Amino acid sequence: TTKIHSVIERLGISPINPSWSTGKNDDINVSSKKITSVSPVDMQDIASVGVISDDDFEKVIRTAKAAYTIWRDIPAPQRGQVLRDFGDTLRKHKKDLGTLVSYEMGKSLQEGYGEVQEMIDICDFAVGLSRQLYGLTIHSERPNHRMYEQWHPLGIVGIISAFNFPVAVWSWNAALALVCGNVCLWKPSEKTPISAVVCQKLLSSVLQNHELPDGISNLIHGGAEIGSKMTNDSRIALISATGSTKMGKAVATAVAARLGKTILELGGNNAMIITADADLDTALPAAVFGAVGTAGQRCTSTRRLIIHEDVYEEFKKKLVGAYKQINIGNPLDENNHMGPLIDKDAIQSYLNTIEAIKTEGGSFLVEGKVFKPTELGSDTYVQPCIAEVDPSFDIIKTETFAPILYIMKYKTLDEAIQIQNNVPQGLSSSIMTLNLREAEVFLSHKGSDCGIANVNIGTSGAEIGGAFGGEKETGGGRESGTESWKAYMRRQTNTINYSKEIPLAQGIKFDL
Ligand code: UN1
């Protein structure tokens, strides 16, 4: 705790932080409701933020709109330089910010650092992208005409982020949205607002060094009511939301009603298929990290292992052995693999799911339980558990954000793929095999139906260079790499006539 207090001091976190920030201007609305961030590590209060009032929300939107008219005029490569400086700032603060993320969210210190590394990586990506916002040229069917398409920014991009990646997921959205010429309005999870306060401070200082106005990056705080204020506000052109499928459906409905744009990154129910031709020694750490990393609270966490009957017993034994080696405890201690769940509600859904597994007839290879490490005053630590289930169970079709791993048996690859796809979600998937045919079938159109399909690596830990997101109830959005940037821009098709005629398309004659 002395260590975390010096980190909090170095990062300049006040005990009470403003309900909003547009840059150097922010405000503490003393009468506003407060959200106190409590660390799941030891149940200590970290700091508080205010909930934004209606008047302040208007103020923030006004500032953002004004900033947009300036920011969109700055050439994209120069906007890229701002992101480059932000990346360098993050490099400087990686340890401190990573430690805060670990303490506020409860993920292991290594994963806290890893999250900041993802931010640095996306900044690098954004710098390159700032010179590559390419549009196509098209051959016109008319003589002496030229067609092309160009990409323009949208305006205000709203970012609603989840507790499990309190900083990285924001940065994927913000870095691309900003390079594309948009301004951002971020509402972080009310469970992890302090990490967001620090990110906003760091980015604001970079923007100020470039003598840019307030309103390019904006932070507001609140719960679902503020989220719904954003989704219903037609001044926010795009809402990029990460979280549960339930939340995503509410966002999609509200934004669709005003014909706005969304990027949705929702629940996953990710499976690993372990075939008879798998290298079980690599499958084991991949499966265990996928299932217990971030205490099973990644949207890419491995929730289901679909194991060939010939290697089932052998792998089961290895798995149970590996679970005995997992150290659970204070995530700031680098010897621990796994920290706590985020809060009491998460514990409740962990327990409910365990009950549901038992009701359906599942049996536990490693039993789940809640416990309280003696030196820490928190009781949101759990034992990661493994349940043997039948693929027909209902419970395995829902995502529980906890380290509960289902294992099941299969005979043929077709059957394994059918089991893997037979859930409403479609985020990440993987196959462990040294058999080329099996791997290629899994990656083919009749294979995995997920947005992410891996061979011989696990379901979690995607790199920022690829487009990140999934199908079906995962929401269909893509963030981060390849062409995800296009979702933050509007496409405009331009046809230019440099002839002295006015020929019509499709050969239509219109003689005057
Ligand atoms: C999430 O859980 O919302 O692929 C994002 C991964 C990380 C991102 C997860 N790069 O596991």
C-alpha cells in the first residue's frame, strides 16, 4: 500500500476529482453525486469523481463542438504527431499507470503493464495511419470524368468503456478517432474512473503542449443514465461501446432510433478446440492463461475447452495439475497469477453460475470458492474452477465474467466446430493442432464463426495490429488495427467532370 500511495501521488490524483474534464478546464460540481472508486485488491477507497450534471454535459458538448472545427483543420500527419507524443508520455508513465490499473481493476501487475503497452502500440499505429487514410480512385464510365472517394471525420465520437480494460480500449478508440480528425467524449466504467482521470490528464498535457484548445479529448463520469444520455444525443455521431450484450442492445437500439453510428464490442464465449493432434504442452499454458488471466474478466477469456476424446483424460489431468500451481492474491505482487474479481456483484454471478452448472448436472474437477486472503481486507477473491459439462447445457451459452472453465469431449472435428459455434456470441476462438487440414478447416468459411480465430495460440491477448471484435451477439464492431479506422470516418464519393459535355450515367439521354 505504501507503493500504491506513492504511485497515486506521482500521478497527481486528487481525493475528489471533477465530474468532467475538457482538457485544462474541468470543474468540481460539489453538489453532484459522487462515485468512489474502491480497489477490489484491498477494498480501500482510491479517490472519487463527481457525476456530470445536465448543465455540465451541455458545456462539454459545446466545448467539444468548438474544438472539432479547429482539430479537423489540422492535417492528419500533424494530428499523428500529437498521438506520437502521447505514446511517448505513456512510455514514461507505463509503470505508474500500469500499477494503478492493476490496483483499481484487480488484474495482475504484468497485465496492468501490458494494458499500457497496448496503448503505446495503438499510438504508434495511429502515427503511421495518420499518413495512410487512403481512399480509392475509381474509373468513371463517362469520358473525361474522374471518380474517387475520400474520408472525412464524423465530429464527436462517444466512447463508453468497460472496467476490465479501463485504459487500453479507450485508447484504441481515441487514438484512431483523433487521428481521423474527430474529437472524443469518454465515459469510463464507474468501477474504474480514476485510471481514466489519469489518461485524460496525460493526453490533455500533450494537447496543451501543442497549444491546442480544450475539448479535443473530453472525460465525463456517471453510470448507465449518463451512457443513455450519450446514446440518445444526436450531436454524438458515433458511439463506440464496450461491455455486456445487454448494455450493447440498449445502446444499439437508442442509437439506431436516431440513425447514428455504433461500434459494439460486447460479450464473448470463447472456446479452444484441442484436437488429438495438438501439442498438449503448448495447449496447456494457452488454455490456463486464457481461463484465469484477468480472473476470467476479459471479453476474450477462454470459457470452453472442447477436447478430443483420445486426449481428454490426459489433458484433464494436466489441467488440474496446472490449476494447483496458480497463485491467487494481491495482483501487485508479481508472484501472483490472479487477483480478485471486480466487486460483490461479480462474486454473486460467479456463485450463481456455479449453482446453475450443478443444477444442470455438471461436475467440478476443481471446485470454486470465494475466499479472503488474510492480509487483504477484500472478499472478492475466488478459486478459478473447472467444470465437466455436456455441450447441451444451457449455462455454457451465457458469458459469466469469472474464471469458470467448461470442459467437454468431442469425436469429430465437425462436431467440435458445431459445439464451438453453437453459442450466441462470436468473439474469439482457437484450435490447438499440428494437423494442417484441421487447422485450415477451422479457419475456413465452414469453421469458426468468430471475429478472431487462432491456431496454436489461445483466445485472449490479441495484438493491436489486427481488427478486434466479433460477430453475432458480440455486436459486429471492429476496433484497433487494419481498416477499423474507417468506422470513425464518413466516406464521400466524388465524381469530377473535366469535359465540356454533361453525359449522364447509365447512358441516359436528356436533350434540351
Ligand atoms: C477486452 O477484454 O475487452 O485480446 C479486450 C485481448 C486484449 C483485449 C481484450 N488485447 O485479450
